[in-house]
Amino acid sequence: MIGADALPSASQSDMERAQVQAFLERADLRERLQAMGVGGLNAAGRVAAMTDAEVHMLAQRIDALPAGGALSDRDILIIVVIAVIVAILL
């Protein structure tokens, strides 16, 4: 069992969800996803369908990115994999 103190609070979860949503709406990220053949992603719907744990994990990855905002292929692959997992679960 996981204690209630180990889970992110509702406000923290909302802030992380907004952070991930804003990240996925960036034009450069959308262009990279399009170049990889992933088009028409509805970022708002995908992020809304993610669990709090998934959002928390992705928000931590975003916080760890370089300040210049350069995404590696690995970072984009992780984002795409999470989006595919969420799509499969829906």
C-alpha cells in the first residue's frame, strides 16, 4: 500500500498536468512529432487521460531537460511512447 503522503497533492497534480500540457503545445515539439510521423495529437485529451503518476513522471522529465529546450531523440521517444500507451488504454 502507498500512503497518502506519497501521492502528489491535487494542486501539485494540476500544476504538473498544466506543465505537461504547455510542453506538448510547443510548436517545435509538434514539428518534431510530425517529422516522426505522429500527427494530429490532441495534447489536451491525451494529458487529461493520463494518470497522476504518469503526469508526475513526465513533468519530472520536463524539469530535467536542458535550459535551452533542446530535445533529444530519447526525450521525444519517451513522450511518444507515453502518448501511445494512453491511446491504447482509451
